[in-house]
Amino acid sequence: MKRFCLALDLKDDPELIAEYKKQHENVWPEIRASIVAAGIRDMEIYQVADRLLMVLETEDEFSFTDKDAADRGNEKVQEWERLMWRYQKALPHARDGEKWMLMERIFSLSNN
């Protein structure tokens, strides 16, 4: 298993943040299926103010490139992503269209 952490911001609007959280109470079945099919075994999203942290636990063979390619070919995933952009905003140093950004692990209690 591998673990990844990614970050993204939400638009700093309490109503939009509440809607975003509500959307995640009932994630569409097609979205859940696409996540599992990519080799993601667990996914958690944490929030503080307008900052999000996503933690992924994946199979060893998981590939962000393969997941991205599958997502681009999945109309339901594209529909979900367009909906999520209503609430999300890219981090200040993100490239055009870049959403979740992979974080670098800088400390691990178990590896020091």
C-alpha cells in the first residue's frame, strides 16, 4: 500500500463550503466506483477553514497518470469535477486547471 496527501482550497464563502460538505455526504456511486477501480482503497478529506487535505491509501500499482486518463474518459467523473469547481479554487502556485496538488512528506515518526 502507498499513501498520498493532496491539498486544495475552497472558495472562502461559508455557504459554498457548507454546500461542498453536503455534496460529500452522498458522493455519486459512479464517482465511488471510479475511485475504487483506480486502485484507491481508502480516501479521506479533511477541512479547516477553506483548506482541504485529501489522504489516499492505494494499491502499490496505483498511478495518478492512469487515474487521470480514466477520469478524462468518464463523463460522470467530468460532470462531478465541473460541479466541484463551483466550490474549489486552485492553490496559489498551481498550474492552469490543476486542482488537488500532491504534498511532500517532510516528517514521519515511524521513519526517523
